[in-house]
Amino acid sequence: MIPEPRVIAWSEMESPIGPLTLAMTNQGICYIDFGAGERTQIELKVWTHRRFRSARLERKDRELEVAAEQLMEYFDGRRRRFDLPVDLHGTPFQVRVWRELQSIPYGEVRSYKELARAIGAPKAVRAVGGANNKNPVPILVPCHRVIGSNGSLVGYGGGLSIKEYLLKLEGVPLPQKPL
């Protein structure tokens, strides 16, 4: 069993999609949220308490500098793969889905149905969607690369406009919007 972290470092950064809040354990990046400030601090505290009970949060900008730099390189189009450790905390099913998300290459998409098949649970399309929605490390674990089976952009924790931005950044051809 992995020991519970005593401290979770967190920081905020500006990005082309708005502010991001980042957090990490001694094992790796464990949390990214779209936004900054009081709302995201409350959400981070709740998330941390649910996962780690006794861990405390400390703002440690320096510890998250490398993560922020790699994210900015991604947004600038200079990075296609992250080489940051990720510390995923969820149910075994969720972690299986999140690990599979990490295998979707930059600039490619998969449907929820394809993702369900890939993890060996072809009938669990809705459960895959639910796990995708609970991904605690968006962008690094690229849940934005999952689309509807008809090619539509469906659901994204940061909003569909951010999902569209990230897919365009990666060069994914997007479905035409009706006039």
C-alpha cells in the first residue's frame, strides 16, 4: 500500500484556456482544475479530503514549475507528450479508463465506445463516460480526446469550448457545425 502523503503541493498558472490549478503528491501530479481562486481552492480541499483524509495543502509554486512549463509548451505547440509522473486516485475501473486515455496519441480521438472496448468492457460505454468525467488530471490524461461515436464533441469538465480549443491545437479535424 502506498503511504498517504502528508502534504499536497498546489499552485496556479495562467494559460490560453484560462487559469489552471495544479496539485501534486510526492508521487506525481494528482489534480488539475480549470480555474483559480476561492472556488477552485474549495474544490481542491474537498477532493483532497476525500482521497487523502489527513493530508494538508500547501502552496508550493516552485514544486509545480516543471508541470506549468510543460503545460505551456503544450499550449505553445512545442510539446506533444508530457514526461511528468501522474498520481491517479479513483476506483479501479476509473484508473483503468484513465490509463487507457493516456494511450490515445496526440492529435487523435477515440469514441467512448472504442474506449470501452479497449479496456475490455464493451458494454460499459456510460461507465466509461462517467470515469472520463471524473478524470482528476485533464490535459495530462487527455480526456478531451474522447468524442461521441457520431464524431460529435460531447461533454468536457472544462466546457466544450476548451475541448474544442485543445483538439484544434492538436490538429484534430472537428465536425462542421450546422449553419
